[in-house]
Amino acid sequence: MTGFHLAQVNIGRILAPLDGPELAGFVAQLPGINALAERSPGFVWRMVDDGGEDATGFRPDEGDDMLLINCSVWESVEALREFTYQTDHLRVLSRRREWFHRMAEAHQALWWVPAGHRPSIAEAMERVALVREHGPGPRAFTFREPYPAPAASEPTETEPTEAARG
């Protein structure tokens, strides 16, 4: 155990309002997929809005009412990869084009946080921006190019920089 957990964020722009018939199939699957995540080995935490069931009430970009965020914390890259690609989550993921626009830019980031840390929306969005601007690196990476957890003596940056706060 390194004293660090893996945070993940993914964002997506929905094709229609959440309460519309176009997204009914997606919305109907959220409770089951969230419960599956919570039961999965290595799951630590997931971001939820004031409703307490999912994060669909959050808008990570004030100027974009159609952008959704999903953020969670896992014990390891392997645990998150197992949930993402080896459970029923993959069935829902494979249908994402029915509900979400294809994004030209990076829409996902992974990064290491001290155990017990819960990322904020601003922190998560900064990590996506890091991947977009600099590509994968130790501060923000992807499944394709994972980075190991820092050594216990290495500091980590868990809060957004001044530039990210605006």
C-alpha cells in the first residue's frame, strides 16, 4: 500500500437534456451502474450531487448546460480498469454514442491522490486540462499511459492551481 489512491474523471456532452426521452436509457442505467461500482473491489468513493445518487446535477462548465462529469476514487489503476472493462459497465460504455457527443479533446484523466482525499470539480477539470494541454504525465494520465503512484515521501498536488481557479 502506497498511501495513495487513484482518482478518475471523465466528462461528456449529452446529446439532449437528461430528462428527455433521448437519454432515458442512459438515466435508467445510472443507479445499477453506480451500485455496481460501489460493490466493486478497489472502489473508494464517487462524486454525488445534492440529490446524493449521482453527479448529473453538477455542471463543471458554467457555460455548458450539457456537459456532465463523473469522478471517483479507486485503490489502483487495476481496480478501475477491471470495473470499467470487465463488468456490465462496459455494456453501458459501449453505448455512449447513443447519449453523448464524440469529444475531439481529451475527456478523461487519472491521477494519484493521498488516501482519504476527495477531488473537487475544479481539481478534476484541471486534470482534464492537463491531459489536453500537455498529454499524459505524472500529474494527469490515461489508461493507455498510466503512471505509478508516487512514493510516500513525494508531495502531490491535490488542489487546483491559481490559473485553474481563475
